[in-house]
Amino acid sequence: MAARNAPHRPARRQREVLSVSRTLKRTLRRWLYIGHRWIGIVTCLFFAMWFISGVVMMYVAFPGLSNKERLAALPDIQWEKVALSPDDAMKKASVTRYPRDLRLSMLADEPVYRMTGWDGSRQAISAADGRAITDVSEQQALAIAQYHPASKTPELDDIVDRDQWSVTARYDPLRPLYLIGLGDSAGTKVYVSSRSGEIVLDTNRNERVWNWLGSIPHWIYPTVLRKDGPSWRLVVLWISGICLITGATGIWVGILRVRLKRRYASGSITPYRGWMAWHHVAGLIAGIFVLTWMFSGWLSLNPGDYFASRNTPHAVLQRYAGHEAPTIATRLPAPQNAAVEARFVWLDGSPMMIVASRDGTQRLLDVTSGQLMALPQDRLWTAATKLLPHARLTERSIVADYDSYWYAHHHDRELPVLRAAFDDDAKTWFHISPVTGDILGRIDTGHRTYRWLFNALHSFDFRLLLMYRPAWDIVVWLLSILGTIVSVSGVVVGWRYLRR
């Protein structure tokens, strides 16, 4: 009898295994649906907020001060008042090596040297009498603000340590800030550092209003949270990470419930009706884009610090300059044409002065004679070979038109530029200005990967779309509308579940 039942035992065990497998699949699928439903009730609010605010950000950026705007707000340098040379100013500042940045400009009607050290510290030295400038009065701040192009009747609104527009750590060395309204029709306000007298930020009414619908909700940027950088980063990483899981499970659920061939009794590809049908179908169409947007947004916070900083290290810049001692010129020549700022730089052991006009134009001058000079490309390539001493310069190219790694989108970039490519492990590229010799950017394999994983996926910075700008707007608008439909329908469905 036992012998006759033996052949049936494997079949019975197989049926039992299949039964357990089906039960486990049903249980996992059930928890997949439940998890997506209840996590989605909260996260769809964030999805809707991000899609709507992202459209606003296409046209209104977070307030800042571009280099061109900064130069436009400076008065012409009064060279006859400059009594100290750059070398004298560095001695007064007690610097022991050439600073990261050294420039001359006006503080209202007084010329000053401004220095930024390699540790980020800032100093301002009067070019008239050599005193250190550490405190700027209210009257001085108003005098500084009157040179802004939008200035009509400047008035002090407040003295702020930190507010919604000056919340980031970049302004810490400059606080507290004078907030001055310029009295123009655009409602422009400028922030003047009480320590250095620099205009560090300007905003207008349009920017302030639209950013409450754009960057602030998109970046989860309230002052109370953003003023603590590490905490803000952690909060946003967790929120976007959970939303990323919601998006992935949503695509999974959507695929499990759709029927393209053997349709439901109503002939529909979805078993749902009303808002749930909108959520399902729109999610199937835009799900991949929603997921890539979420992934690239999460990646923008550099989780795990996987991507290295883009800043060029001091040692690299020092080799390029070919000079480290705090000296450059014992006598300062006055340029023949008006200038609002003069920068003092070294290039391959040679001192130079770069003067900037109010319109942003830069000219290169000989630091001893004050005469205009041009940089031969051979000289730039020679200096570039010293950037990475343990690697070989394998490519010397001129980027005359924007490409996938050097392009303008929401900001201007110089053209043409030189591209120096090295054969180091990171395959590093440097972009160099042929006009001033400045290193404009450094990217390696990690940064080029990041360009596609973040800029391309999140901002759709594809060259073809950027070449025909209306095409970029249309594509991003359509995908944002689909994403908003997915999100808003999810909010409505979630609210109805909660009401039950």
C-alpha cells in the first residue's frame, strides 16, 4: 500500500509548494497595493507640489546676484585716490601666501582691496590709507546702494541676520546685512554687507512673490529649516527617498493592473473608474518620467557624497598660477578706459590685471604698464600642462559652440573656451577662458555622469531641445501636466480613502 502511494508524494509536495507560492504572491501583492496606497496619500501632496512649482521655476529663478549684476552696481574706480599697491594691501592684511582672490573696487567713494583667502575668509583694506574695513555704517550702505541701476530713493528697511532670501551659508562671512529698498517700480531691494560694504544680493517683487510658488516649496526651503544646512539636507533626502519608493511601487502596481490584450468586461484597459482611472492611466504614461524626475532630484543632494566637489583644489590653481608669495605689483598703473573692478592674477609665473567694465566686459592689462594685452593660446596651453603634474594633456580643443558639457541654460557662459583633457584616472577636463586665462570649470568622469543623471533627467538639458528653446518648454510643460494629473488624482483618491 505504501509502495503504491510513494509516486504520489512528489506530486503532493509540488502542489503544496505551488499553493504556498501562490499564497505568498497574493500576500506580497496585497501589501504592495496597501503600501503604495497609504504612503501615496502623503507623498502625492509632495509630487503635486513639485510638479507645479517646477513649472514656475522654469521662468523665475531663486534670487541671487550674478557677476554681471554685481558689476553693474559698482561705481567707476577713482584711480587718483588709490595710494596703496596690491603688495601694500596684502602686507596690511598680513597674508602669508597669495590669496584665492584679490580685487580692487569702490566702497561708495573710497577705493578698497578685497581679498578672499583659501579658507574662505574675507578681508577689505582701504586703498586710500591702508586701514582694515570691518564695519560699514548705515549711511555708507545707503551710499553704496545708490549706484545700483534700479536705485531711485534708497531707504533702509531693516538690518537682517538671515531671512528667506539670504538663508544659505554663503552669506555667513558677510552678516549682518543691511536690507535697502531702492524705491523703484519693481520693488527692488538690495542686501549690503555690514562687514565689507559689498552688495551681495538683490531681489525684486516679482521674484519674491513667484518664489513662494516656485523654489521655496520645490526645495522645501523655509528659513527655519534651511538655516541648518545638514538638517535640511537630511529631511529632503528622506522625503524624496520615500517618494522615490512610492513612484517605483506605483509603476509596479500600474503594470500589474493594466490589461492591453485581454481587457476588462467594460472593454477598458483599467479596472478603475473616475479619479482612480485617471491616476492609473496617467501613471502608466508618465510613470517613467515621474520616477526619473524623483531619482534625479534625490541625486541632486549627492547622497553618500558620491560625487566629488567641482571646486578646483588650491594646489591645482597654484601650479597654474606659477606663484604663491603674496606679491604681484609694487606700483599700480591706471587703465586708460574706465573700469569698475580690477582683479590681480598670476598665470604661469606672470602677473596680470583683469579690469571689468560696468557692462561685464573684461580686458586683460599688463600689471606694470597698464597696457592692453592678449593671451597667446600657446601660453595658455603651456600653463594648462601644469594643472595635473602626474597626468598627460591628451586633448587641446576649442569649444566654439555649446555642446553637451558646456552649454548655457538659465545662465550665460563664455564662448569660445579652451578645453584641456587629461589622461588621469578621472579623465579630467578643464575649461579655460582664452580672454582672461581664468579656469572656468573642472569636470571629470563622475561629473559627466552626474550631468546625465541629474541635469539631463531633471532639467531636460538635452542639446537638441536647448537649440530650439520652444521645444524644451513644450516637452517639459506636457510632462509636468501629466505628472500633475498623476499627483492630483492620487491626492483626491487618498483623501476619499481617509474620509472612509
